Amino acid sequence: MNKVIVTGGLGYIGSHTAVELSEKFQVVIVDDLSNSSIEVLEGINEISNSTPIFEKLDLKNKNEVKKLFDKHKDAIGLIHFAAYKAVGESVENPLKYYENNLSSLIYILQEIDKLNHSFNLIFSSSCTVYGQAESLPITEEETIKKAESPYGNTKQISEEILFDYARTNPKINITALRYFNPIGAHHSANIGELPLGIPQNLVPFITQTAAGIHQKLTVFGNDYNTPDGTCIRDYIHVVDLAEVHIVALEYLIEKRNQDNYNVYNVGTGKGSSVLEVIECFVKNTGVKLNYEIGKRRKGDVESAYADNSKAKEDLNWSPKYSLDDAILSAWKWEKKIRG
């Protein structure tokens, strides 16, 4: 089987992608366990078609990255998830984010540069690169504005690095996927979202509140210029998101790409407000949710949802799962980990 390296492969999106990838490829999971748990590997092994190879290493260590590529020089591709991702923490500790998120990417590219064969790289980017878009739905042509946080800036800078590097190396094919809001869990409930500490994202806070971990959920502002006054986001099932990585990788392997650097939005194309997501949870689970309206949260954009027509057209990919599906899978996962 062709070998593909998945950095950050024990993280939320990385673990789901590793499972989907295992149906067609030999997977090498790389993780330093700084923001993940080794137990996730057990969940991946239970549901994967082939057992992944696991390499515990720190991508900030240049020598360890070199050893990784020396050991797996036969790999034909890499999906790069490994990054710190908490917006608030990045504001408080910007150097930590710039060092980790940028140096790891640079060291990986330096090793790819030494390879004698063509190589395919899928980069985990984010819709945060857009900020508050001038028009909705957001296309890939939307103006990239100054980032709201060091985290968002590392995604912008990483895309610039990849674009510049692709122009110098015709043997590399790069696709950057700009995610919107991944939610949900694998249907087996063997893997799902495992936020450390208090969740920064809406759905895990909903499920944890429903499970009694938190007394109540705070909705940050109901005075936005939206139908119900709350923020609107594009929530995509994590399994749909995982699937697009495999489709994008195969697109490059089969040399169907015209350019060696491409960018795609990955979302459902539909926006849902915070209150709509809460109502969806209550409707599908029958569990009442204690929530209150609070003040706006700094840095939150009003509305963001994707125009995913480019991914549909080029990659022949469309999301399969609904918001209902995603919410139910997230609740199934929450109940399982709470025993």
C-alpha cells in the first residue's frame, strides 16, 4: 500500500482522517501527544482497515523530522494537521504559536525538498484567514484580511510559505484546505472531539453542559445582524471533512491538478446560528439545555459560511451528513466517554 504520513494524527480531525485514509493507504501517524491522548490510537485501531504506524516525535525538532523522512522515505504524501489552535492562547503567547506552527512546516518542507520523487502535501488551513467576509457565501477569491489572532496569522503565513515553495519545486503538489467548523464524531463513537480543559467550540460545550460537566452554556451575544441575533457558522461533520482529505490527496496522486498549488473551502455551504444549533441538539436528543445570553466575545465574526462549489467541481466531493447527523454523533460520543 502507498504510504502517507499524517502529522497531528491523534488530534480531532487528524484521527478521523487517519481512519478514512486507512481504507486505501498505509498510514503513518505522527504526534507529540502535547494536545492529544495515546488512547485515541486505540480507537483508531479498532475501526481502521489497516493498523497505522505510530511515531511519537516533536516536529519542532529538526533532527527528529529528518529521522522521520529517512525512515519513511517511501511515503508519497503527507497531510499536515499538527499545530496549536487555541485562538485565545495564541493572543497570550504568540511566540509559542509562531515557533510551533511555522517551524514544523518549514522543517517538513526542507525534508520534502531532498526527495527525488514527486510528493503530495495536504495542508490543514482555516476559514479564519478570511476574517469577516465582505460577501457571503465565502469563495476562495475572498480578500485575505489581517488576521484577528496569532493563530490565524500562522495559517495565513503558512499558506504564503506553501505558495512560494510550490513555485520553486515542480515535484511537489500542494493543496490547502480551508475548513469551516468541524463538529461531530465517528459513527462508531470510538473517536471524537476531546478538548482539553474548557471547550472553545460550541458543540462540545453543548454536549458537556447536557452531560452535567458545566452548569450552563453562554451564548456570546444576540445583537448581531442575523435573523435571530446570534453568530452564524458553517458546521461540517468531521467525517465529511476527513473524507475530503482523501479525495484531495487522490486528486494530486492521479495528477488531475493543473497547478501544483491549490486552495479549497471545505464546508457545507449552509450557515447555522448558535441558537439553531442549540435547538437542533434539543430536538434530536430530547435533552433540555441550560443556557443564557451573554456579551459578545472579542474576535468573533458575525457570519461565515462557505461557497464549496470549487471543491465540488474539481474534487467531485460533496458533504453527505446533515447538522442533525453531526449533533447526534457528538452526543453519542459524549455519552460514551462519560460512561
